[in-house]
Amino acid sequence: MREFAYQRAAQVQDALTAVAGDAGARYLGGGTNLVDLMKCGVEEPTRLVDVRQLPLDGVRDTPDGGLVIGATTTNSDVAAHPEVRRRFPALTQAVLAGASGQLRNMATVGGNLVQRTRCGYFADLSQPCNKRVPGSGCAALGGVHHNHAVLGHSEHCVATHPSDMAVALAALDAVVRYETLDGAGEIPLSRFYLPVGDRPDRETALPPGALITAVVLPGSAAGLRSRYRKVRERASYAFATVSVAAALDIRDGVVRDVRIALGGVASRPWRASSAEALLRGAQPTADRLRTCAEEALSEADPLRDNGYKVTLARNLIAATLGELSGTDQNR
Amino acid sequence: MSANPASGAVGAPRPRTEGRLKVTGAAHYAADVPMPDLAHGWMVTGTVSRGRIRDIDASAALGMPGVLGVLDHRNAPRLNPEAGNYFGPDGSLRLLQDEAIPYAGWPLALVVAETPEQASAAAAALRVTCDVEPHDLDLRLEHPAARPASTAFGPEADIGDLDAELAASAVVVEERYRTPEESHSAMEPHAATVWWDSGHVYAEDSNQGAFSVSEVLAALWSIDRERVHVRSEHVGGGFGGKGACGPQVVLASMAGRWFGRPVRIAMTRAQVFETTSSRPRTDQVVTIGADADGRLRAIHHRAAYGLSPLSEYIEACTEQAKILYSAPAIRTRLTAVPLDILPPASMRGPGATPGSFALESAIDEVAERLDLDPLELRLRNQPAVTPVSGKPFSTRRLVSCMGEGARRFGWAARDRRPRRRREGPLLVGSGMATTSFSAGVFPSKASITAETDGTFTVSIGASDIGTGARTALTAVAADALGAGTERIRIRIGDSDLGMAWGAGGSRGTTSWSFAITEAAKELRENLDDPVRPMTVTVDTSTRIDFQPATERQTYSAVFAEVTVDPATGEVRVRRLLGMFAVGRVINPLLARSQVVGGMIMGLSMALHEESVRDPRTGRLANGDFAGYHIAAHADVPDIEAGFVPDYEPQDPSGFNGLGEIGTAGTAAAIANAVWHATGTRQRTLPIRLDRVLEQTTAVASPSLR
Amino acid sequence: MTDHTRSEISLRVNEMTHRLSVDNRRTLLDALREDLGLTGPKKGCDHGQCGACTVLCDGRRVVSCLTLAVAADTTSVTTVEGLATEGELRPIQEAFLRLDGFQCGFCTPGQLCSAVGMLAEHAAGWPSAVTAVDAPDQAPELDETEVRERMSGNLCRCGAYPPIVRAVLETAAREGGAA
């Protein structure tokens, strides 16, 4: 690990100033990903600006029945918050499906959103990786990619985004709030992560130096029946193979609102909008749910060794929607 | 059962002697021992599977704060190339001796600095360039370089007319089974702290046998063994991965000598994965012929495993075929394939674990083809004497294991047809397997001192790597001396205590307890002599019968129940039960822990474990605990384990080892249960979800039908 | 703004306050082990993937290997060495000992600290991934499934999981949640 300077910011403005004045500076939240990557030599900041003391902690109501979650709120506190559990159960489930109790006690909401891929080649300095060293190539494309992307990838990068929380946030139409020295801004989660394209090192739409201050959960998604279902190679404490966050509102036998987001399949939480459209206004029959699941994966382009993810994602969507709609009484 | 002469400590459940140290954090492992003037070593490892070092540019690293120096093949002390193991010289010990890179993860240099952070940062600044040569990792039975495995552990089986028996069989199953490279993954990374003083070398090292490590270190440095002092008071697990003289202690001994101060190397987890050792991949074909009534006519077990040209190794996958079943024709062929891989080492139940996965899966397939209960098939083919050697069994309580296991598990109620049980979206199935594991004894030296205060000090170069050796040997000594355990002080984990077998091969406890029992016997004969302290030392080398007339094995029957979600491929083990015949049990509390732990490792192997390598480089693609999954709490149900009454006649106290038998049979039992749940055979480990996942359109919708 | 790569910090560890000068790169784990001689917390992976380094920071369980010592300045840390008071084992330690909730003992300090933190989390009403979502106001009942899920951040290669789960459940039942 390279030597670095450390400072704690007491106010958002201090943090922004400190990072703006030093190209090698990074914000430090819980450190669960950044410190790990520093140990691997992937991240080499020369300055850490600790933001955990900033007054950005906690969960507050919004007038529309939604919630604002401060960026330094720990994952544990988000998951345990009674209003998150009541209004957005899929978010609680997603957060609790991630990492371990210890890591959730450390990790912050802001940090969770900007965590980096767990692609093994990204962390292996002896191997090419366009995300780590732009232009160096993608070792995963022709290498071990059993757990890589099947949607939205490019020949430059096939890594997946590791967050569980972000998948639920994508389904819930969350909005990310940030601040820069030039002022505050908002980005809907649907546009927060950039398409891979030819610059997989550019991951988010945050302006340079921006500090995430909060995540807003709109009231429109509050109270929807929602679920997060995660499939992984171990019953706990493992990253997703495929996960789905789904929400469903059925009235009089007709789907009024539906949200489907997939994790583990792309460089970002993958919102299955066209599949949702098939279901909205329709009766949630088993056939319709299956068709919807097929649609969600219609653009899938699996790699040599991960075609199973397409089947898995389809099955998982169908099963989760079935559970939410009550059409699958087995669940 | 033989009568026990003394206090009855053997057979009593007793918490661990060192338990209080371990639950208070006071137990010191190799990287914990306080040490003044300590320097820290950091390994730099190769990233290609074969090649030669062209250059190592240490100029930047040497200029960094706190850096004391860099050792590589150009300046490192020369080691004796003849140093080795049981099989002869071991090339994997010859660290930093030349430019050759024999596998990905091979240590190329050691950076030594005042703090671990400085050492790590300087290691990252080292610039290594190398010439890459083509490598070969392609393990398969038909590999052109395949050669017969060493028969140092015993000859191949070849009885009866295999072709004729197969031709006469009503049913012939011939299937191929594969098991991956696996990592021992003890929770304690290999670590050593080494210093030199007046021509003596002192090491605090993480290993499974301090004495044998001292022998190898002495050979490497060409010094008297008495000048090498290896201590391993507490060891954080081994499972075979710490059986050898590890790179940590070899390199730390070089650095300690070079820099003239204590040097500690605490390997990173990544280095443990890539540099220590692994269970080799196997590729196996089992052919079994049987009559319609379920009598086996022929067993043919072929198995290939990978090894490194650096050192000989035997993964004895075909042993169970020589032990478990009676058949007129039995043939085994064990094949070694030299590859550019990390040199393998025994891993919990070596040979038997991958081997019995193949054999016991194949037996289940025979039962399926015969439409016969797999337990019944096994019962019909139990041998009266060892099938291949013809030797009588010294004790064989396998049928008792099967019977008692079946009773506890409720096996009789099982519908043997596959894919019959459903619970909601889940398929439910059960399966079983049996296995055996070689037992025995090796020479060791024990000393017992009758102290002036009426206590006894028992000294033996044993290791406690989590097996409970301290606790078990205390009980053994207490009974042998006719004293209460409170009067026994046990000293282990130190090469100065004399020659002793290590914690391995399921032979640690039997070897040590034999020496202690013999020493106690002699001491008791002299206790009338009032001189105190009075010490008796016994070396069992000349007291062991290395050619016993009977076949000595331990046995198990393992039963598993699994649920499978065919829509996601998720397999969960819901119940796991093992019955074991392991001779007389010394401490039922600790013995149970050990076989349950073994079964959990078997569960982990069945469902999770696999070292994945990029074929282009041979580098591990999952060399950490986030990628190489070992079973976590949530994967493990409550597990039932029991011991059938047993007594080993070859041992003076009736003991056998039980460190490995728990692991060996579990994977096949789980694989057979997955077949029973789904109707699909899993012949490749691990049983990953993508191998189980089904194309399904099953979205049941009763409300809308 | 400081450009120093070392910092002066204050750590309250097991009720004792220490002033330390640390390399900013030093993790809390290494500060405890190397600077304070508290080698109970173990380095099993150094990447937050095994839980052997688990300690309590201001009462919450964390992995000390991914916590920078400098970032832990002014926090109150409890390590396995601080669980017993005046030689009196905590119930959870006693249960581990009696039920044989460990073999090699290397993961044990982390399992113990994790269990203490986990029982407090449960007592505070926190849900887990296996808690039913449909009853957000109900305190989850602690059963084997809950304990296994909540303890899954602590790997044990010896396979002492079943007695560990029993020890946690026994402790919870006997002490009403206080470990």
C-alpha cells in the first residue's frame, strides 16, 4: 500500500475542498471496499478524506411518503430502520443479503453505490483490465468469466457490479443526491451508472470530486409488495450469481405497477423496463410472468461460459414475480 | 472391549486442555509470539506457470523507508539441494536458488523491512521481468505424459479376470468422475518467525509436525538437527497443508541468517492459496459389473491426478476399491500426470476423499440400474477378508455403521425412486455412502517425568492443530499412569522434545499415545524407586510391527438429505449423519467435533470448493475467500455423528485415528442425495448451481388454472 | 489539511486508553497486534473475507482488518481479550468451552466477538436476511437459522459451526440476549 495522508472532514464543504485540491484524494467511508483495493494495489490514493463524521447520517421522511437516506448511514442501520422495513422491504432484504454483519456495520450507503467490481482480473495487477488500466485489455473476456455479465457488456469489459443494495434501489426508482463545490445535484439511479462502452473505468455519472450526500426513495414505490431474491454459490456471505429485486402492485387482478431489476448480470443494476411494460396493465398469469421473464433476458448475450445465468435470471424473475403475485402458492 | 487399567480418563468427554487460552485470545500462534527487534518479510511470487526470471529490479524497493533488503536467487544463501521428504529430494524447498519458475505462485524474492506495511509496499515496488515458457495444466487420464503412480504405499490391485467378469455381468456401470483442485485453507495463514543464535536456528512456525520441519531445515542448511529448534505451540489448522517444511519457514530462516535478526513471514491469504499446496485435480473412471441379484462381479477403478515435477506425490484415489467390496475381479490403476502446477499435498482424507466420491457414486449408480436399495447393495457385497490382499481385517464395524446410521436417519422409509419428494418448489432427496481410511502407527519418542510434587510431565513432539491432541494425550497418559488428569502436565509442539510423527495420515494420536503408553508402563515399573524427578524415555521405532498380519482401517457410513431448487440450482444439505468405526474413542466430545468438522469439509467439497485457474496463465482466478468458497455457518445444518463400539486390536489401547474419515465419504453421500432429489447424476465436483439448474417454466399458478 | 503519512491517535481498548503514533496505512488489526500486543484478533485473510479479526468498535462488530487505525481514532474497541472481566469468562466464552465450539481456535476470537455483537443486534430488533419481511414490527425470534445467517461472516475451517450455533443459542436463552 502506498503512503497517504489522512484527514477527517467535519462539514461537507471541507470534504469537497480537500478532494478538489488533490487529484490523488479519495473519500473514505466504511472502507470495506476502498481499503481492500488499496491493499491489492488497485487504488493508490495519496490522501483519504474521511467523511463518516459528516452530518449525513440517518433516515428521514419525505413529504411524498418516501425516505431520504443519508450517505453515511451504515448498511446495517438502513436495513434495520423500521420505515425502510415497512415501506421498502426489498431494500432491507437486499442490504441484508450483502456481505456480513461486520461489513454491513462498517459500509455506508454512499460507499456501497460506488464500490468496484469483484472481477478477479480487476484486482490482479499482473493481468490486463480496462477498468483498472484503460486500454490494457480485458482478461476476463477470454479467461475465467463464469460469473461475469450477460447483459450490457462490451468487448472492453464484462465485469458485473457487486452491490445488492443498488439493485433494490434501481427497482425502487431511487435518486442519488450529491454535492460539488459548484453546488448540489441529483441523478436518478437509472442514469447513475454509465453504460460500459469503451471506457469501463468511467463508472458513474457523478461529476469529478462529487460527494454523495443521500439516496432518495420516492413515495411512489412505498408500500409496494417487493422482494429481493439472491442466488449465490454459498448460502450466505457471497456475491450474487444472479439476484432480482421486484415490486408488484396488483389491483382487481390487474398489474398496476411492476418493477424488476437484476443484479449479477451487468456492469450496473439492470432494470428490465421492457419486461415491466409487458406486465403493466395485464393479468399476472403464469404464462404472462414467464413471457415477462423471457423479455427481461431477450437482449442477453452470454459469454462462452456463463450462459447458465440467462436461464437462472429468467427462472428467478418468474419465481419472484410468482411469489409476489401469489400465483405461485408454493413459495 | 479390553479392560482399561486405570482412572477412566479415556472415554470421558472433556473440554480442551488449552480451551481457556483459546477463548480468551491468549493462545499464541506462530505470528503472535512477541519478539524484540523483529523484521518483517514479504514474499514476491511469480505470475506465470513456467518460465525463467530475466531480471529483478529492486532499486526502487531498496530506497523505500524501512526496507532492510531484498533476497532473490542472486544473493540468497545456498541451500542443500538434497533436502527433501520421504520420497527423496524435494525441489519445492529450493527457494530463491535459481531463475526457474515451476508454477504460478512460486516465490521469486523476499523483501524485508522494519514493518509489515513497509515490506508490503516495497514488495509491490519490485520489478520482475521473466521469460515465459509454455505450460501444461491439462489433467486427464489420457495425458501423453501420464505415468503409473508410485507404488510406495502399496501395489495396485489386480485379481480375477476383469474382462470375463464384466462380460458376465447383468449390469455394467462405467462412468467418469472429476474432482477439482482444492485448497486446504486452514484459517491460520502459514507464518514463521525465525532467528539464528550461535549457530543454532530457532523457529516459531505454523506446521503439523515440528520435528520433521526441524529435520528438513537441518538438511537444507546442512547443520545438525540438534541445532534446529522449531516450536509450534498452537497451530491454526492444517488439514495436510502444513505437513511439510513450508516456504514461510525456509525463507524466514534465510532472511534471519542474512539480516542477523528475527524475521517474521506471515503469508497473505492469496499467497497461501497460490504458494503453499493443494489437493490435486483428479480424473477418474470407475467400471463396475454386477449380477442381477446385486452381487458385484468386477470393480475397475482408474484415477489420474496432477503432480509437479518438483516432488513425488501419491493421491491414492483407488484404495477403497481394494477394501470396501468383495468381487471376483478387482483392478486399480493409479496414474500420475506431471504438470506445471502447484505441488500437491495430502489434504484431509487424501486419495480417499476424491476416490470415494467416484467409487461410491458408481456404487449408487449400480443400485439405480439394479433398482436396488443402495444400502442393501452394499450389505450384499461386504467382504469377509480384505478383498485384494486376502488379509483378515483387524476390526471392521462397517455393517454396524450402516445399520445404526440407517436406523437413526430413518433410511427404511425412503422411496428409492428419484425425484419423488417435493416440498413447494424444492426437490428433496437422500443419499448415502460408505468409506474406509487407512489406520496405523508411526515411530515417536515420549518422555515422562515423575516430579517431586507427585505430578507427571509428559513430553512428546506432538502437534495440536485443532485435533485436541493435548487433551487426548493427557487422558491417555493419565490412564496409562493410573493418575488423574489433574496430575498430568503435557508438553508438545516443540522439536526439542524429540522425534515424533506429525499430525497427519490419521496417525498422530495413535503414534503418540503408543509412545506415551509404553513410557508410562516403564515408568510405573520403576516408581518404587524414590528418586524424583525420575524420567523415562521410550522410542517406539523398534516396537512397531510395520508388516501387520491384519488390515487396519477405520470406517464410516454417511447419510445426507438435500433440498434442490431446480429453478435456481441451489442445493442445501438439510440433514447430515455419520456413523463411524474408529476403534476406542478417547474423548467423545472432541472426537465428535473432529468427525463433524470432517463432514463439514466434505459438504464444502461437495458443494463449493474449486480452485479455478485461468488456463492461459495458470494463475488462480479465485485465490481468496471471496472467490474460493468454503462452507459458511449458513451452509451447515446441525450434524449428527456417532461412534459404533469398536476396539483396534493392533493398538495397545484399542485406538485408531479419526482425523480424515469424516471427510472422505461425505461428498458421495451428498452427490447421491442430489441424484435422488433430481434424477440427474452429478459426476463432477463441486455440485455448482449451474450444473444443477434446470430449464424450467414451472411457475405454478393454482389460482388461475 | 495535513500531508503527514503518520498520525497521533487515541484508542480506548478493553477499557484502557492508549496514545499511538501510527503509519496511516496501519489497520486497526495491526495496531492491536503489533503496537498493543493484543494478538487475540487474528489475521485470517486481511481482506474482510473471513471474520477472524472481528472486534467491537463502540459496541458494534466490525472487521478490524479493513478498519484503518487512524480512522478508528477515539473509538472504543473491545477485543477477545476484553470479553472476560477479572478472569471471569463471559457466558459465551464458557459455552464455547463447554460445547467445544472451536478446534484449532484461530477463528475463535472473531467468532466470540461476532457472537457478542450479533446478540446485541438481535436484542435491538435488527432483522437478518432470513427474517420474514412481512412483520417489520416484530422482533425476530432467534433460532438456528437466524444464528447461522447472522454468524456467516465468520468462517471456520475446522467445522465447529454446529457447537458454535448451540453456544450462541444457549447464551441467548440463559442471559436473555446479553452475551
